[in-house]
Amino acid sequence: GAALANTFRGHWLPKVTAGWFFRAESFYSVARYLDQAALEDPFRPPPDFLSWSHGEGFIRFFEERCRRQGIYILDEPESALSPSRQIELLKMLQRMDQSGTAQVIMATHSPLLMACPGARLFRVSRFGLEPADFRDTDHFRMLRDFSNDPDGFLDEALY
Amino acid sequence: IIVGENGTGKSTLLEAIGALAGYDEAGGG
């Protein structure tokens, strides 16, 4: 922290008074809560609607907490999110970006979340931080190779 | 957005940034 303070300078005006540090557990708790709430709903809608409704509920939950001006730190949010919910999170991030009042700093292994339009991506390694394009990350390349040829990819990976 | 292998210190970096912003761990301001 002390070393970072010499490197970073925080600029915000007016002072940031709102924001959240979301760990993976936070997302997991929300997802589990919404799953449970849906199961206990006596007027449970059919499955297709349920999945749509879940995504909406998830996003509503976070939008409510991320609507205010602030800095939001998300640590690997994908750990609790299905691909379709990751898309919902991307939509929310885009709306936060367009609002111009919030900044999100996120660590992720998800190629979907890395592709967030307008985001600046940095790859961290033992050599430090460097700007990167999501298409150049190991995560994206591995997923692309797997998608292009699952059997061949697995043969090689497990050899 | 920060990407990297496990063990490269992503979470530590986020915690340090959060501390600079005055956040408690997993909490809000």
C-alpha cells in the first residue's frame, strides 16, 4: 500500500463517498440468494422466463448498489456467474461507463468480461503491468482454441 | 481491467487500491 501511494495519485472531485469492494464471495452470495428466492416463489414462472428473470434480478441488485458516484472494485466476479449473467454484468458496466459518474476496477479470468467495450486492459505478470488487448491474452486464446476444436484441444492439453 | 495468471498478485493489487480509496475489505464507503 505504501509503495502504491508513491505511484498512484487519487484524483476525484467531489470526494468519493460511495463505492464497493466486491469479492467473488459477494457475487456468489447474491447469486445464491436470488436462486433461493426464485425457488421459494409460489408463482414461479416457467424455466425460460426464470433464467431471464434471474439475470434481471441480479443486475437490478447490483445496479441499485452501483448507481451512485463511486469507485467499484470487482475481484473475479465471473466465479459466480453463468455466461449469460456475465453478459448482463457487461451491460451494467456499460451503463455505469455511460453514466460518467462511476469507475470500475476489475480483475477477471473471463474472456467475456475482458472484452468490455471501452475498458483499458492491463496484464499483470512478475515483470509488472502492461497494457494488453483481450485477444492477446492466454485466457482468450485458450478458449478460442478449445471452441475451434474441443477434441483436438483436449487431446493436446491432457497428453 | 486486470488479467493475469493465478498468483500474480491481482487481488493484492485490488486490495491496495481499495485501501487507497478508503474501503474496508469487502465493504463499502
